[in-house]
Amino acid sequence: MPDDDREVLQRFLDNLFHDKNRVARLEVILRAQTLDLDADLMPLIENLPSGAPYTRQRLADQLNSAIVGHGWSRRYGTVD
């Protein structure tokens, strides 16, 4: 499954922003739960800062920062 791990977050973002420019934090969390993302990733999603709706770039930056901070960039890659 490692090859799939590297693409899972990119597909998640592609799906999330398919027809929107901004998404609320709650929508990000609910969509991640619906798609049954890896258990390691769920705390990153659930602990996203609240506030203004996320643009794709802001959400990607937030996720990339958390992934790198956890040392998971080899496993999950980064997203854009």
C-alpha cells in the first residue's frame, strides 16, 4: 500500500476542491471520515486550526507542514 499512501492525500484534496474554491474545516473533517483516511492522518485533519474557510493552498500548506513535522513526507509525500 505504500504507493497508494503517497497519493491518498492528493486525491483527497482533488476531491475536496473539485467544484469549490473554499471549504469549511468541518467539511474537511467529515469528508476525511467518509473516505476512511489512514488512522495516522486523521489526527492531522481533526486538529486543523479553525477560522476562515480553507482555500486549497492554505489547506495544502497546513497538511504539508504537519506531514513534514511528523517525518512522514517519505510515506505520504506532499500535496498541492
